[in-house]
Amino acid sequence: MTTVPDRGAMSGITSAASFLTGLIGANIWSAVPYPRPHSSPDRIRAFFRTDPRPARLSAAGQLVSAVTLGRFTVSAARLAHHTNPMSRRLPAAAVAGGATATASLVASAVYTALLTTDRADDDETALSMHRRAFLAGGVVHGVGYGLLVGALGLAGRRAGVLSPALADVAFASAAAGLLTPLYLVAEPAAWLIPLGRFSGFLVVGRAAAQLARRQPVVRGSLAQETAARRL
């Protein structure tokens, strides 16, 4: 039994690549370090207003990443459905996670772009938009992306698209993403954001490459198949 090639799944690789291009490019291009959460209005404006081009590159990268992630969500949900056509929960988890991750990344891109305009001249507005950009692109996106990667890990393991080791990476990535709201009560938890995101890129990239070409479906043990039917 084989899966049907899904060329659109390559959007998962595009999503990761565009985000990294915007992130790395903006930090290399800018002469000012990216302001951390709770930075002063002057430090925020120094990055976003002194030379707005790096920040706009970051916003563009996030926007492209969001659009292509939305397309990859379709592939992830389709894979989840094929692994167990009788279940709606796993595809629904993939769709909910992908939609949340996509919408939050769009919001972060919009706030990032607005910070490069004269709207950031007001101190309170600058602080508010910078915090919203971080919360949307970090905390909220982390939860959505974690849910998507977790669903992808389970579906990918069942279908033979992901190896057991990479499926375990997916579950660890999902856990980190789903725990990112801990940042709201303990700032050191901010490390969960890049941990979940970058490990998720590995999972999504591998799954995208596999789904884009015809692959054998590896049937699991009887216990695994029984558990799959229940989900």
C-alpha cells in the first residue's frame, strides 16, 4: 500500500526556510540587536526605526512562513485522516494547531511591520506592539505549532513517513511548544519557544520531503492499529 504523492507538502520546507531567512537575515543586516521582551521604548525604536529594512525583512519572512504553513497544514491533516479514516480527532488537532500557528504568525508579522512606522513614536504604543508581536509570534504560535507537530508526529509514525526516533523528536517538540505559556509566569521558560520551533522545523521538513513523493505505508503492530482506531 502506498500514499499518493503530495507535492504541496513541500510548503512545510518553504515555511521553515522563509522564517529562518527573515530571522537570520534581519539580525545580520541590522546593526542593532533585536530588543528582548520588556526592552525600553528607545531600544525598540533603535532596532525597528533606525533602519527599518531588517525588521521589514523579518516581517516578510514571517508572512511567507505563515502562508506556506497554512498550506502544509492541509497536508498534515490529510495524512492524519489517511492513517485512520474513522477518526476525526487527529485531523482536527492538526487543523486547529496549524490554523492557530498560521494566524498568530500573521499577527506577529503585522505588529513587526507596524513597529517600523511612526506609530512606534509613542512609548506606550511601541511597548504594546512589541509585546504583542512577541506573544503572538512566540507564545501563541508555539502552542499552535506544537499541536500541529504533535499530530504530525503521531500520524507520521503510523504511516511510516517519520521514523520512530524522529516521531519522538516531534513529541518532544510538541511538548515544548504546548508549554510556552509558562513564559507568562516564569520568564526563563522563554527558551521553550526556540526549542519547540526549531526542533519542529526538523520534523516538518522531513515529513514534507516524504509526503512529496510516493512512500510505502508501514503497518504497525496489532496493538498500535487498535490504538489508532480508538483515536
